[in-house]
Amino acid sequence: MVKVTIDGNEVEVGEGATVLESLRSLDIKVPTLCYHPALRPSGSCKLCAVEVKSSLGRSSLLLSCVLKVKEGLIISTQGEAIQRARAKAFKDLIQMAPHAISIRRLAEEHGVDLGPPPDGCIRCRLCIRVCKEIVGAGALKMEKREGKNFVAPLAGLCIGCGTCTNVCPTDAIRMEEKDGVRTILIRDEIIGRHILEKCEACGKLFATEKFLRHVRGRVGPHPDVKEHHLYCPTCAKLFSDRIKASSKLKRI
């Protein structure tokens, strides 16, 4: 056994062990991703850095997975220099694996903020513009969250048309249809959820009631007194073509 000082406390640890092994034996948490007890340490992830003081009082940041303990070693596992090195290591790793939940979870445990995870949205605002300028629903907006811009829904204004999903260049907004319900989402945030209406002719679920009401409102009142039917675009075109053909035959 050898005596070392860890975070101001003098302790005895196994001779020949690495600093990381010694820290783990004392239940002192130091982040690491590339370490495995069955393999020789490589120091690839750079997360396990600790501050070590020499007998001359000089401090150095060293990787605890490769550093062997020796008598009188003074080790710190916390501090500004360590946190800076740890944050840099985490940010280097997340650049290589931006969707890695394990890295983000470990960084959070050790007080390193990696910012919001990538959501596929490039903030082009196409969805906001088409919803406002073309559809006329105005159901989306850009808002600040922790200093960053996010596309967000305006409560209750989505009509479920799905136009935003069609214009999104990165598929960050998606549309799901299940059990007669259409759901529009960005990231995992629900923009709108709507029951789909059924075509009276073919029985296909094709549009939301809110969308159909919105279209009728945009078109405006019509002075006809005909009976109206709920037809999907395919059936509406089919019946329209039949009516046109019938009218031509009558004229002949």
C-alpha cells in the first residue's frame, strides 16, 4: 500500500494501481468513456484528467487512467483547470458523435453543459413562412430558449394540413398518422394532433376537420344551394371529370 493525498484527504491505495483504479476503489467519480478494466488504458477520450502536484509544488493535468500511484502523490479531482480540460474533452467527443446520449448524460453528471442536442432544424424559417404566408394559419413562430432560436408552435393554431412537413428541407418536422389521428411534430414536441375526416366516396382518411373548415373560410361564402359532400381530392377530381363529361354529352 502507498499513501497519497486525494482532494485534501490522505488515503492508502494499492501499490501499482493507476490513479483511476484507486479513485474508483474509493468511490470517487471521474468521467471516462474509453477505459475498460480488461484492456490496457489508452487515454483516448481525455475525460479522466486530474491535477497532480509534484514535490516542487508544480501542478500538471494528467490522465488518471495511465498514471500510476506512488508514495506522496497529491491529486485533485476537482478545480477550474480540471473542469476546463473536461469540458474541452466532452466537446471534442460530442463533435464526433453529436447524437450520443451517453456522452451528454455523462457530461451533465459532471457539470459540463454541451448545449441543446441537434434536432435537425437549420432555422431556415420555411415552415413558419409557408404556414403564415401561404396556408394562413400562422401556427409556428421562432422563440428564444436558453439563448438559442427554436421553431415552436403557437397553441391551438395548427390545422393539421402537413404543409410544414412538406417544405422542411431536413425532415426536422414530421407527420405521423395512426388510428385515424394525424400528429405533427418538431423534435419530439407536438405541434398539433387532429382526428382525420373520412371521404364519403372511397372511405379514405384524408384531411383534418380543422383544415377543411379553414379552407372553407379562406374560399369565402358561395351563393349556391347545392348539397355538399366530403370527398378526398382523388374522388373530388373523379366526380368533377364525370360531371364535365356528362355535360359535354348533353350539349352534343
